[in-house]
Amino acid sequence: MACSNPSGTTTGILIAYDPTDTGNRPFGTNIAYWATPNIRMALATDVTALMSPAAWDSPPYANWNGQVDVGSTYQMMVRVRNTDPSSPRDNLQLQGWVADYTMGGVGPTSALGQNGPNPGPGNPELSFTGFNAGPLAAANPANPNDPASMLVLHSEESWTVTSGVAAVNGGHVCTGANVYTMGDGSTPADGQQFFGVNPDLFLDPSCDRMYGQRNVQIVQVAQGQHVQIPAVLFLPTMARRPLQAAVAIRPVALKEGQGGVLQDVPELSRAARDLAITQLQRPEGDPLQDVWWGPDRLPNGDPDPGLLKVIVEPGQRMELKVNLSAQNHRPGDAYALDLVTTDTATGRLFGGARVFVLVTD
């Protein structure tokens, strides 16, 4: 995934990865842009309330956890703000997609179908469009996160979740969005429609402020037990070269109280003192030369169980596994980690996903 046309320090439409986001792109390698709180799949009954930007941060709407349920009907919603203090934006357009929970990119090339993976005849792609005439107000430099300077777009399409989609990773999905405007003569054009062709096969929020991504999963593990969750890497057939990547586990600090991560995920109770033992595991039956432990090693000389290197061929879907342990935790403890994929040929992030783990009795 190449950052072929970064939005740089230009100002305008922003799908923020968190309240500190200035909109400057590209940014550093330690930004977990895949966990933005500004994208969600909303129950149809909540859409009207969530059209108010302030409602996203208030109970009972502040806690969408990334999961959808069979038989329920959703619309994609995206909250944007304007970083341009001199001009509003009008006639905003939304493109969105639902993809498998993946450590790679999202967009039309990785979208799920309405009945499960592999969109095609009889399995329409889970994609969304929307429009808001605006205006998206000019930025308030004194208070850039003022909800009055934000705008919400919702999809015209509704999505009723089928059992085929729920069978994909327990119903947890990835969502990606692009918001742009062609302008109206009195306000500037900003961004463009996304087609998902080389060199930009996926949305890249680290490159463009008008892209956003949300990959979040909640995992429950009983005290003293181990669980195993899938971790998917996908490279589209039209990719120009194989992906040689390093997949790593990064601990995420959980904070309690106002503004903390735990406040945003109601299933989580209290943060554990230490990250549980985690391990990435290569898929069974894969040729050993295609998956190998990286050069990073633990103090005793053993390979780092939180780092794995892989080669993914164009058109290949590689299903890795993540082993989680609750051997040293009490019921109610919570911890979090990011699964981060880096293209070793370019040094750029290929994608990531966040996992919240709750220890139960």
C-alpha cells in the first residue's frame, strides 16, 4: 500500500483517529489509526440521534464496540470535522465498506459480501454511499473538537446482518470510509472518489486525512484459560508484488476514568497490570519458508513470540492465529493489544487491528 498522494498539511475534511489528530498526513508509525471512534455501524433506530455530533460522546451512544448482530439492521455513520479555519465545506459525499476483521487494509478490494466473504453474483458487496449538503463549519482553532464544527454523514443503504457474515470472526467486522466533496463554486473541493486500483488498493488513513478505519474486537477468556483468535492478512489479486511483512503484537495502555479507553468499551472492567502472554502462530500446513520468526529475540535468545514475518502472494488470504492467555489475571481484568502489519520492503504500515480482552470467571 503506497502513500502515492499524501494530503500533507493541507486543511479541510478530517476523519480523526482521536481528538489530538491535527489532520497532517502522513504521520508516524505508532499511530493506531485503525481504532478511530468516528466510524460506526448504527442501528437504524439510533441514526436520528447520532446525526448530532455531540451525541457520539454521550451515553448511551458513546460505546459502540465494533460488533454487529444477526437480524439487526444498520447504517454506516461517519463523523467528520474541518481543520480549515477559513472556509466551510459543502456537499459532502460518503463512501464506505465492511470488510473481514483483518490486519491489512480495508476498502472495495477487501469488502465482505452481504452473505459472507467473496462478493459476487448472489452475494452483493457490503458498500455504502451517503450525502450531506452541509455546511461543515470552518474550524474553530480555539476548540478544534467543538461538536459545532463537526458534521455526521450516514449511508443511504441499510444492512441487515445475515448468519453468513456473523460466521466471519464472530460477527466482528472492519469498517472503512472515505469522505470528500467536489465543492460548489463557493466552497473548495476536497478529496476525491476512491476506486481501489493500483497503486492504492486499500484506503490508507496514514496518508490521507479523508480516509478512516475502525477495526476493533472484544475477546472474552476465562480465568486460567487460553483462547485462540484468527488474524487475517489479505492481498488482492491485482497487487503488483507479493507482500513481505512483519506482523507484531503491541501492548495498548488502558486508562480508566474520564477520557480513558475503558470508558469507550463498556465490556471492559479494570485494566490488568501486565499484558497476558500472547503469541502469533503461523497457519498450519503453510510452507515454512513463507512464514518465519523475525530477527528480534527475547533476552534468553528465543524468538520473540510477538513478532512474525510472512510472505503473502497476490490473491492470497493468510489466516494467522493469536494465542491469548489469562493465566495470571482475575475476573474483571482487561488488557488490550494491537496487531500491526508493516511492509518490510517500504517500512510503511500495511494495516492493523485492535483487540480488547476481558477476563471472566
